[in-house]
Amino acid sequence: MQQSMEARLKEIADRHGEVEHLMSQPETASDPNAIRKLGQEYSQLQHVVELWNEMTSAQTDLEGAEEMIAEEDDPEVLEMANMEAEELKEKIDTLFADIKIELLPKDETELADAVVEVRAGAGGDEAGLFAAEVFRMYQRYAESRKWKMKILSENATGVGGIKEVTFEIEGERAYQRLHLESGVHRVQRVPETESQGRIHTSTATVAVMPKAEELDLIIEDNDLKIDVFHSGGAGGQNVNKVATAIRITHLPTGLVVQCQNERSQLQNKLQGMEILRSRLWDKQLRERNAEISANRKAQVGTGDRSEKIRTYNFPQSRITDHRIGYTSHQMQNVLSGELDGFIDALLQEEQAKRLAAVGD
């Protein structure tokens, strides 16, 4: 075990005890923000401490097995002791690798919830239909992980598709698991409207942003221009007579957010501010990553949205992620929310790059 790792693990164990003490203090109990921040930190530290304890226990067991191997004469007992020692060595190697990953510098978005935008790209109505399928794929994935999902803004095409939809996903490590979904998703299939059976190519774009809490990002009121206008849509008295839709322009950056889903100006403004905060935080993080990557060999976790990241080929029931060459022939299962194969493979590749960058 490297001395630097042991020193870092001792620091973590000390901080774990300190956070546990802080969480028990009366002044913490009266501060919701402090409870949230300390709770997140405690959960993170607890995982590392548990890995370290498990590894220490396995090392002690290995020492016992090796002593038995050195002293034992009975062939049957010796064989069992050798098997146990091999299993313990494999377990220690796995735990060591897990601890190395946990000791990588933590990203400030590590525990953030996610704000996701899905938009129809090239391909007309077919692109809108595909965008709706991509949205439902993430909806089902969120359900499978028992995450909470809330639609913040939606603009339908009127033929069963969507022009764009923005939604929030709240759950354990939601942003961390979804952030590499950002990019251009391409579909190859025969549209229902195609009479001659020709395969068309359409696209949908996905943008995954960390949800910014008010305490993470403060927006000054004088940096905002807020316009109120009448909602568009299917009609109805509220739509026709009451101006409830909100357009928020962030003057320093020129970012514009529109919200018209809710039936009151206040609700639309609150949801619009939520989207704006996430876009601003995402913009800041991307600018910082671009700056860092200019001085690094490996660019990690940027999820470039201009990149065509994945192709969904319906005739062959094949989905391929072009960044890592990962392919699945379970089209319907993936579209039903079984995304863990892709997400786990992408996260492993990202972790490998981060480990390599630290090694350099």
C-alpha cells in the first residue's frame, strides 16, 4: 500500500468522524442547507471508510491464510488455504482499484441532480418522433432507478413527437450517471410515412446539465430581463385570456429560457429560473473544463454535444456508442430504459482516463 494513499485514507477517516460530530450538533439541525451539505459529504466519506475497513479485514484474513499455508502439512487443508488466499488476493486487488477511484479528485457535480434537455434535430416530423422516444427512454430509466422526474418545459409537434422537452431528474448520483448522454443521437429506420420502405436518418440532441441549487449559483436580479406573454398551445380560457408564459433573458450571457407549462406566472418563473441556473452552471463548468483540457493529455467528461455519440439502427436492432465502440442488439430493451450497459461502460472508460491523467 502506498504511503500517500494510507495518509489520504487517514485524513478521510478523521474527516468522517468530524462530520459525524457536526451532524449531531443542535445548530446543524436548525440549518437545512448545512444538513444537506454535511449529509452528502458523510455519505461519500462513509463509502470510502467502508471500502478501507473491508480491505483491512481482507488483508488480515490473507495473513492468516498465508500462515496456515506455511505451517500446514495436511494436503486437503493446504489446498483449501491456497484457494482462500487466491480469492482474498483477488478481493484485495478489486478493493484497491475501487479505493483508487474513490480517491480521485471529486468533481463539484458528483452528487448533483440532473436537468436534461432533449430536442428534435434534423429530419422533420421523424426527428420529433425519435426525440419523443429518447425522452421516454430516460423517463423509464429514471423509473427503474427510482429517481424522481419532473417536466419543466415541453413543446410538442402535434403528431406524437416533441420539438423539445426539459426535465429534472432527482436521485442518487443522477447527473454523474447521465452526464455522458450529452450529444447527438442518430436514428436509422423506415418512417411510418415512407411508402417505398427507404431508410431515413434523423437526429435528436441531448444536453445533460447539473442542477444548480440557489446556494451554488447566485443570479443578480438586475442581470435579468423578464417578459410575460400569452402561452401557445391547444387553447382554452386560460391560454387565451391570461398572459402566464415567461421569457427570462440573462443579460451578461444572452442565455434565454422560456416556460409556459404551468398555469401561473410565478410557477413558470420558478421553473424558468431553475433551468437558467442549471444552464449557467453547465456553461461555467464547460468553460473551465475547456481551459483545463488545453493543458492535459486526456480530456475527461466533457460530453461534447456537437459529437454524434450514438446510432440507433432499427432494421438491425443495433445501438452503437461511437465513443467506446460499445454495441447492443437489444434495441427494444434499451429504449425501455435498460441503459446501464452503456452508462457503466462509459463511466468505466471515463474513470480509466482520469486514473491515467493522474498517473501522468
